[in-house]
Amino acid sequence: MYADTEAYDPESPGPYWHDQLENAQKVFDQWETRARRVVKRYRDERDAIEYPRMKFNILWSNIQVLFLSLYGRQAKPEVSRRYMDADPVGRLASTMLERVIEFETQQFPDYDSAMRGVVEDRLLPGRGTAWIRYAPTITNTTQYAPTDTGEEGQITNSEEPSERVDAAHSPIDYVYWADFLHSPARTWDEVWWVGRWVYMTREEGEERFGDIFKNVPMNSQDTDKDSKQSVQGRASYDKKAKVCEIWNKRTGKVCWVAQGYPTALDERDDPLQLDEFFPCPKPLLATTTNGSMIPVPDYCEYEDQAQELDNLTQRIYLLVKATKAVGVFNAEFKELGRLFSEGVDNKLFPVTAWAAMSEKNGLKGAIDMLDISTVIQAVNQLYAAREATKQSIYEIMGISDILRGSSKAAETLGAQQLKANFGSLRLRASQGDVARFATDLFRLKAQIVCKFYPPELIVEMSGVMNTPDGQDPQLLQAALQMLANGTIRDFHISVESDSLAQIDDQAEKAAASEAIGAIGGFLAQAIPMVGGAPETLPMASEMLLFLVRRFRAGRGLESAIERAMKSLEAKAQAAAQQPQQNPEMMKVQAQQQLEQAKLQAAAQSDQMRVQADQQAAQMKAQLDAQMHQNKIQADMQLEQMKAQIAEQQMQHEMAMEQQKMAAQEQYDRWKAELEAATKVTVARISANPGVDIPLVEAATASAERLTQELGAQTMQNMNVMNENMAQLHGEAMDKMGGIMQALTAKKRIIRGPDGKVVGVEIVQ
């Protein structure tokens, strides 16, 4: 232990700070022990004794849910004027500052990485913090300045070295929870020094501190298994010096000391000149009380229930393992032992002593299974007890079913919304703390930007030269001057806590739609008012700008609306400043304008009448041409139909004649064959007097009747064909009559919407 020092010695601050660090470490030792146990449980790291036990890692599950609820996406800065006044310079300055901060947080991963580490440390050990630095890219240049040597008035150029900042960055460093220390205090306002441990190699230390670092012992290693560094990263910390960077608010100085080396390595005045001096915001803490800043990890609040959950899981594991289909069987029937070892679906096993087995009640008498009903009942009770324990943990942590994505299909929408509202109520305080921490980091970054970034670099990073306000040189210069000379209190920098949670991406679109709807509704009411009373234009302009400034989505429209309103006000003032004319003169001018309007109207009327007559004549000519063309087409169609009818009639007559001739020929042939057959029959009868005369007469009568029927059928077919031909001829004549009637009937012209002829219809 270093020598106790009651007062700070500016000449040798090393021993003093070693004592301060040692005393602070003693205060936080107990908390660090608990924190390491919590992290070990989260990582599920077990020793040889704990490894066989089954555990339910409820801590890991809770952290995964809470992490996304507190920091689901990267924070976005919102920089605006402290007061919503008509201040174009302040508006442009806040726009540039917001764009520079947003560019750095999106271009470089340090901010998001630091925020994720801080939130994880807040949920596990209970304390998370980050550290800001200023890292410019400096280029050494040489300038030549004229110098008077004093000898015969000679002037020479002397070389003056200078430095130029080509690029700048203010990175946010994540500070491992065990590497951060501060003076023991009840509240953050009472803390007067903060420090962080960093690990440096010999080369890094000599480059930073010089030859004094050659005597610093290299005996520190970061061997924490719960470190955020990878295995290779942890191995790279071997044989490094442990250096503490301490910021003293009382003296306004920064001191660097190394573990195991009593002398201070370096001490400087405040290098960043921040408003709150410390390069870190207030740490993100878990449960604390007014009398101590030592946090209590959230896991410690339900550690007993988590242990009970592990015990129930172990018992369930053992009972489930003991739940088996086991039993005993009669050794006389050895084949029964193969039922569970070789048994598959639809398989029978032969038994040699079947008669003896049947006498002993078959399988029921030869096998006796172990009764596991009580074990299954106990397992079910253990499952129910475990679910009850989980619900107790969720009640302690305030994690609702909705946050965990667990719900019941029978629940109504109102019940689920009620759960979501009250489930998030417990998290609002934590969400507010995370948003406050993110805001503090943005404020520290904004201060460094205003104090150290060159103006041309700010303009380039913000890209305001592409905006209407940025194209105004005077306005741009005034805004840069405001950033350089003003304080961060001139701006309002905030981060909404809801914007950090994993919410629907449609929220931004909804906000934009809401802003446009509100602006459109106001304009719909204000425009008639201003039209009736132009003197209300300034009031309407201020009301519109007041409305636009309240919407973050409408801030991009503020500049355009302000310019438009100023232009309207200038026109209204110019119109009001014009001299009033004599009423008699105004009356004469009005009468002249009326007469001139009448003449113009008459001329336009005549011109329209001439155009209408021309259009009517043109339309009549077009109609006559169309009627003539239609008549020619109708005559051609009539002649074609006549020719077709004549051709069809001639073809029909030829077909009828052919059918008649064919029928007559068939009839004559059949009649000749019948007469020949009759003669043969008569000859046979004459030759054979024993033939039945009545039978022959009946056959002869049947033949005559058949002859008459065939002749009648043929004549009937010819009559039907004649009737069809007459009907076809009549239909053709009806069509020709309809066409002639349509050609000779009265017609009416049909005009389209533009007045042009589009068709003709027959007047009934």
C-alpha cells in the first residue's frame, strides 16, 4: 500500500491517486464479487461439481427480452433550438450539428457498440458506462511569411510550421464495468473524480508517455472470462501495463498513473473543456438508493426464485429419467424378454411352452410391469410448480406476456392491449435511463464538435450546402459563428426513449402523415380567412410556423414554409403601399374595362359563330358523303343478295329435279322387278296347281300397297323441299325490304362530346 497522503501534492500526484484508487476499489469489491457471479450464471459457466446438475437459465431468457426492450435499434439524435422562435440562424446551426452527430454515429460503429455494451452491463452487473475522446487527423504544413532583416531594407521569407486538421472524429469507447472507478459518493453530483483502467504495451506506453514508461512493470493481464474481448483479444493483453486515466474535477486536471509504479506518468489541464468536465456521462445503474451509488444487479432481486427453478428442473430431469417401461417376466418363457428389445410393429414371437403359458393366464400372468403412474403424477406437479415459479420471476422483473411474445388465443384485443400497457409501465423508468444516457453521449459529442471541429469540416460533414439555407453565405457564416461561440445550452438535444425500442418501422411514416395532415388542415381553414382579410396573413404565418415546429417530421419543411410566407407578406405589403386612386377615375377605368370586355366578348362570339357555321357545313358535307357511301354499299349488298338467292334457287331446283329423277328411276326399277317376279309366280302356279291361291293374292296386295307407300313418301319429300325453298325465298325478300326501308327512312345525326359527328340513327 502506498503512503497515506492527506492533501493533494501537485508536484507528485502519483501516491495520492494510488491511495484514492485503492480506497475506491475496497468500496466496490463486494459489488464486483456479486457482479462476477451474475455474469458467470448468465454465461452458464459451471465447475466439475455443478456440471451434472440440470439448470433453467431464466437469466439469459430475461436479458434477451429486456435488451431489445431497452435498446432495440440505434439511437438518433434530435437537435433543435432551445426556443421555437423565428430564428433562421439557429435553425441552420441546429441542422448542421444534428447532421454531423448523425453522420458520425452512422459512419462509425463505436457509438452503437458502446451503447450495446453499456446496456448489457446495466442488465447483468448493474453498471455500464462509456468514455468519449477527440481524435483529429492532423497534417503538418510549412508556411512562408515575409520577414524584414533590417539590413538595407532586405525582406526574406521565413518558414513557420503549422498544423491543419484534415479530419476529426470523437469516438465513444466502451468501458468494461470492472475497469471503471469513481470517488465513493451517495449521488453522482458528489462524485469529484472518475477513472478508467486501460492496458498498454511497452511500445504504446513509450509513444504516449516517453521514456518514463520504460520503468513501468508489465505485470497485468486481463484474464476475466466474462470479458467482452475475444480469446485472441484477451491473449493480446498478456504482459501489459495497467494504466489509469483519472479526471479530477476539483483541480480541472487529468492524471495518468500505472499500477505498480508510484510516480504519475503525466498530468495535464482539461483537454476537452466540457461543460460537466467528465468525459463520461452518469453511469447507467441498476437498483440504487439515495445513500449509495453501489448498484444491486437485477438478478439478485430474484436469485432465490431462480435457484428454486434450477432445483425443480433437476428434480424433473431425475424423475423423467426414471420414468421407463421396465418390469419382470417368468424365466420359464425366455422368449418374452425379446418383446421390448427386438419388438417392432406387426411382429409375433414363437413360444415353445404355449400350453403351460396358457394355463398361467398368458402374457398377463407371465409379465408384470413397473407402475409409474405415481412418478408421472409427480412430474406433472413439478411442471406446474416450475411454471408458477417462472410467473413469480416475471412479476418481480415486470416482464409481461406480451413482451415475451406469449399470449392466449381466447384473449380479446382489449385484454392484450391492457397487458402491453401495464407490462411496459415497469420498463419505462429503465427506458428513460437508457435514453438519458444516449442523450448525454450526444451532448458530449456535440460539445467536442462545436469546440474543435473546423468550420469547413462541419459544412462538409453536414452537407448543408445542398439546402436552400446553406446556399446563403451570410446565413451559413452566422450559423458557423453561433456554433463556435455559443454553448451547448443554446440547443436542445434529446433522444426519445420510444425510438430506442424495437418498434414498428411504420411509426416514422405515420408521424410524417400526421404532420402533413395537420398542415393541410390548417391551410384549408387559413386560406379563405386570408383571402377575405389580407391583414390576417402575418398571424396565419406565425400560426403555421408554430404548428410546423412542433412536428419533428415537419422540420424539413420549416425553411420552405417560412420563405413562402415571407414572400406572400412582401407582396401584400407592396400591394398595400400602392397609392389609392380617385374614385371617379376608378369608375371611368372600370367603365372602360367593361366596354372593352364587351367588345372582346362580341368579337369572340362572332368568331365562335363563324367557326360553328364552318363546322356545321363541314359536318353536313361529311354526312352527305357518308349517306351516299352507305347507299352505294346497300345497293351492292342488295345485288349480291339477289344473285345469291337466284343461285340458291337454281341449285335447289336442280337438286329437286335430280332427286325426282332418282326416285322415279328407283320406282320404275322396283316396279319392273315386281312385275317380273309376279309373272314368275303366276307361271309357277300354272305349272303347280296345288299352290295356295289366297297366299299369292295376299303377297300381291302387299306389293301393291308398298308401291303406293313409296310413291306417296317420295311425293311428300318433294313437297317439303318446295316449301323450304319458298320460305328461304321469303326471308331473303324480307331482308331486302328491311334494307330498302332503312335507306329511305328519316335519319338523325349523332354527335360526340366534342361536337363532331360520330354516327347516324334512324328516327322512328
